[in-house]
Amino acid sequence: MSELDLGARAPEREMLDGFMDWYRSVVVRKVAGMPRELATRIMTPSGLSALGVVAHLAGVEVGWFAETFAGEYADPAWETHGNFQLAPDDTVESVIAEYQECCERSRRIAAAAPSLDALSTVATDLRGKVSLRWIMVHMIEETARHAGHLDLVCEQLDGRVGD
């Protein structure tokens, strides 16, 4: 499957994987190579930075796929990144690497599930146990939404536009 067709005629699971991977790659391309001083610059009154968005997305990958769906232990340190906050020693390269590792972990967890109808190990407060399908659709929405934030932030920071 090419990045351009995003699985337009593929089975559902392959299509969802395609959209997830497309938006994950957009997030990385937006921030890769950006100097740390630009990537960590606060761009909104709520404290949003480009690198903080990537850190957040790493945290939600862990939260939804590893912790909620698979029931794996999630280190409380993810709370910092999940809340868009960076550690003093975070670099552009380290946060991107962390995000990519989290995405790979999520891919392995999703691939091991018998179907998209498989339910999460952990019940959520609002929805109870959720299906892998729900998590994937939610994560496509979450990642695409933040890729849009990165579009705006990065255009202001370094003038880069596009995917």
C-alpha cells in the first residue's frame, strides 16, 4: 500500500493501520530537524510547543494501546509527556525516538489482537471496555488533530508547510 492511497480499497484493519501510520509519519516530519529552541518554544497561551505535541502523542500511544488495551504497566512518568510537558533533558531527537518506539509498541499490540472487535483489558471511566477498532479510530482522530496543530505551529516557527 502506498502512502498516497492510505488503503482506499484495503480491508478495514489495513486501512486503519494505513491512516495511523500516515499521520504518525506526518507528526515526525513536522518536527524532525527543527532546532530545540524552536521546537520547545511555547506558541499558545495554554503552553503548547511543537515538541510538546510529539511528547503528548507518545504518551497517548502508551495510554491507549499498552495501558488500556493490553493492560500493560505504564510508567507514571508518561503523565508529564501525556500532558504536553517536556523534561529538561528532552531533545528533538530523543522525543521523536521515544514517539517512534511507542508507535512500534502500539503496532505490535494491535497486530497481536485477534480482531478489531477485541475489547480492552482495562475499562475506561467513561466508556467501560473499548474495542481495538474504537481505539484505532480515536487515535487516528487524536493524531490527525495534533498534526493540524503542528501545521500551524511549525508554519509560525520555521515557515514549513505541507505534510
